[in-house]
Amino acid sequence: MQTNFRIPCIDALKAVACLFIVSHHLAFYGPMSNIAHPLIPNLIDWLYQNGRLAVQVFFVASGFLVAAKFAPDGIVLLRRPVSLIKQRFLRLAIPVWFALIVAIICAALVSRTLTHYEVPALPTIPQLLANIFLLQDLAHEEALSAGLWYVAIDFQLFTFTVLLLWACGMAAQRHAKLVILAPLLVLSVSVFALFIVNRYEAWNNTGLYFFGSYGAGILAYWASKRPAALMWLGLLVMMIIAAMLVEFRIRIVLAGSIMLLLGLASRYPSIGTRPVGPTLSYLGRISYSIFLIHYPLCLLVNAIFFAYFPQSASMNVLGMLTGVGVSVAGGGLFFKYIENGLLIRSIGTMPLARTAY
């Protein structure tokens, strides 16, 4: 992340959350998980049902970092929203395009071994274009790799937030009393998302469905910089509790917990600057690369273990562990040569908070 603002625990959270996402997909998409299930049924069932909740970590952290970069203390600093949105798109999408190539090749390689529904077929032109421009869910086209929905949602959230903050900043330039407009609007949209939109699954392919978590990250950063930080963070916790009283959602409980942790880490250096170790720090840095590349690599691992150990539960447990290891190794290479390679760094000359994967 190319910003001077850094909290080590964010790297740790991203690292752990990324591993949960990989494990969730290994549990969700067979056949290894189906064969291994009799040996570790509770763990596979839990990962199947709950592993995806880790995505809330990324939403809250991303909002938190956007606030730190573009609107510290609620005062908007950005001036060129279109340029920032374009740069964000390229920063997200160029690695996606490379990952799509790998996904299409790997799907073709395993198509004769795995006949499961999770192996993407050769894409049509509309499907490919929708995936390239991060519009697959809005265009009702099948994603070519697991997790691409999140990249699309992240871009929607970033675009909406940048435009909202920019408009508020322009208004504050004309009328100084409107400096409070940005926090009020972010709070209002967050409340609307938490109490209404997030309760209806029909909205889950839009950024607004997730803005409660994203906005909680923004508000947590602002609250941590206020004189009475604990009081403001407490009010945000009360907002989360109130949303839970309307309808309980474990994903929002997790988002609220991450919100509070990041707010405290930002407020108190003893929490925020505590080292997390080189392993977690590295995994946090490469988490986006792992996120993008793990699915096609896991397809290959699935195909190999299904071909050689079609009935061995213990070997397929080993296969699932191998899938995690291969995903991390592949993510490291992808980060080195693609995400952090010359092609990507060449578009990163303007300071911009990187993705919070």
C-alpha cells in the first residue's frame, strides 16, 4: 500500500482473512472437500458456511484506509476524482486481467478431469468483457474466477466514496460550515445500508449492500482522531448493536468488531504499532495476489488429487492443505511479477491508497 499511514495489525488482519477465504473456497468447491468431509466434517462445514465472512475485514479496512488517505479528520483533500477512479480501476483490474488468463487456462486443463459445476466453461465474448470491466454481476454474467465479485464491489465502493467526498469538499470550499457534510453523509449512507439495504440479498451485487461495513471503516478512522475518541467509537458500536437488534447478521457483528479494533489501533500507538511478525506482514502485503490467483491454482490441485486419490479422505485433507500452500506460493510469485511488477508500478506514480485485500 503506497501510503505513509500504516497500522501493522491491518496486515495481520488481511493475512488471516485471506487464508480464510482460500480455505472457504477449498471447502465450497469440490471434489477434495467432498472426499475429505468424513474425516473432518465439522471443520469443512464451518469453512463452507462461515469462511466467506472474512471478506468483511477487507471492506472495513478499505474504508478505513480511504478515510486516512483522502479525508483525515473528515476534511476532504482530494481534488481530481476522475483521475483517482481511473487509477484505482487500473490498479485493481490489470492484475485481474492476468489472473483471468490463468483461470481460463487452468479451467481448460482440468475440464476433462473435473466435471463439477465450479469449473468455468470457455467464456463467451460478453462474459469475458463483463469480467474484464468488473461488471459480471451487474451484467448477470458468470464470473470466470471465484472472488471476482469482491473486486467489482470494492471498485464500486471506492468510486461512490470518492465522488461523495469530492462533492462534499467542493461544497465546503464554498461554505465553510458545510465541512461537516462529509461525515454526515457517510454516516447517513452507512445507516441506510446497515438498517435497510444489507437485509435484502437481492442487493448483494451492488456496493450499497456492503457500504455499512465500508462506511464503518471510514467512520472509525474519523472517530479515532476526535478528542473524545472513545465516546465516538462507542457511538459507532451502538449503531452496530442497533442494526443487530433490527436483524441479527453475523457478518455485521464481525464488521463492527474490526471497526472497533482499527479505531483503537489508530488511537493508541501501543495497539496500532505493535509488530505482527514478518510472516503475517508479508501475507498481508500479497493478500490481493493470493486472492486473485488462488482459485485457478486450487482447481489444478483438486484435479491432481481427484485423479490419484479419488477415495482417500486423508489424502484429500492433505490436498486441501496443499491447496492453501500452493495458493500462498502462487500469490507470492503473482505479487512479485504482476501486482508489484513494473507494469503495475508504472501506473502507481500518483499517491493512492492501495486495495485492502
